[in-house]
Amino acid sequence: MDSGRSGRTSKSDPRRDGRRNGAGVSRPGSLVVVGTGISLVGQTTLETLARLERAEKLFYLVTAPTTEAWIRGLNPTAESLGDCYADGKSRYKIYQEMTARILSAVRSGLQVCAAFYGHPGVFVSASHAAIRRARREGFAACMLPAVSAEDCLVADLGVDPGEDGCQSYEATDFLISRRRFDPTSALILWQVGVLGETSVRKGMACRPERLAVLTAVLRRHYPPRHRVVLYEAAEFPTCDPVIKRIPLARLSQQTVWPMTTLYVPPKPSRVVDARIMRWLDQT
């Protein structure tokens, strides 16, 4: 987040959030970034709903036509950012175009709301970029929290990240940066279905040879029978989440889509530092 912003003074007026210009007041336009949650409508907070309804210009990027129809019914100014996507187009260029479109409306003096599927701060480059740029230019800008895929994963898999700890990485970054991690804590790898991809295309899934490389890296730390989970949160209240538990050795044989998250449970063995334990008992 931008270190130069002032503290939030009011949640009810996005014009008063964020950095102020040299005159001591924010410029006329404003931006609030919100998330619709994962499941249709039910995970949208009351605060987010209010921002969606009263925005002078509303942008959105969601995955389901029913969610899109709901958003359009809330605000007649609603405009999809989905047309920024095109086969073969780099993701970097896509996010740049989204950011530019949002900022153009803010600069015109409107109270702008940008709504994204899930949590707007989790794997949404355009949301963070728009807020940073808006604040640098003297506009009020803030982000509201929302339900993310990780929140749904914790609930659906019945896991507690507080028990053994939890590590979370984007899958491509996990591989190319040779991330160090603790196999006795849970491991979550996001966007496995777009492993190594810099552009988008229809029907995208993780290429088998890339999934094999990821499997080989994980095999250095886990036994072949260690059971992992391919997970997709339910997008509709009437649907069940996708929870596929398989031995790690079979991971490279699976079809993994962009919405799929890989959850690797912790190994059971952990070494306790007896010296630290004695010190804690004595203090």
C-alpha cells in the first residue's frame, strides 16, 4: 500500500479516504475498490452493497453471468472490465488497461467503485495499481475487505491455519523464485492452472510438462503418497465445492484449471526445541 496516504477518517465518504493534495483537500473524484466474494451475492458485505448502489460510476469484473446481471441491476452505470481480455493478450497489458479505464473516470470527478470477484486485494493487480495511482494524483482511494478463495478453502476443507501455520504462494513465483518453505506447515499454491503463462487464452489449463516440474519439486519435500487437494470454491449457493484428494505422485496426471488451488497438508513430524520449552516453563 502507498506509504504516503493519510489515515482513514470516515468509511461513509470515500472522498475523505486516502492522500490529500497540497491544498489540504482531496480532488473531486474518488475510488473505492470492493469484492463480491466467491459465492453469488450471499458473501457481499452490507458496506460493499452500499458502495455498489451509490457509485456515480461502477466498474466490475466477475466470472458468472448471474453475478453480472445482479450488479447491473444495482447500478445503471455498471460497466464490465471483461472486454480487456483477449486471446494471446499479455496479462500485464490487460491489467494496465483496466487501471487506465478506472482512473479516467476518477479524474473526471466521479465517485467511482470498482468491484472484483472474490477479495479485491488478492491476485488483482489492477485494484492495487488503481489505488496507488489515484492516491499519488491526490484522489481519495480505499479498498474494502471481502471473502476470498482462501477463506472458503479453510471452511470447506475444515483446516485451521493456526494449528500448524500456513504458507501461501503464487505457483509460478513458487517455482522460479525457488521459495523456501516448511513442509510441516500447510502449503497453498495459487493459479496452478496458469503456471508459467504470461497471456490468456480460452480453455487454458496447466500444461502437463509444467505440472510435472511442480510435482518433482514438491516430491523433494513430501513422500509420493502424501495426499494433496485440488480445490475450487463453489460459485453458487446451490453448488458444492470441488475437492479432489489425490496422492502427490498422481498430481502431474491431473487436469488443473485456472480457478483451481492446490492445498498441500503439513507433514506430521515436527521437532520441538526442548531448550526453548524449558525456558518458557521457567518464565
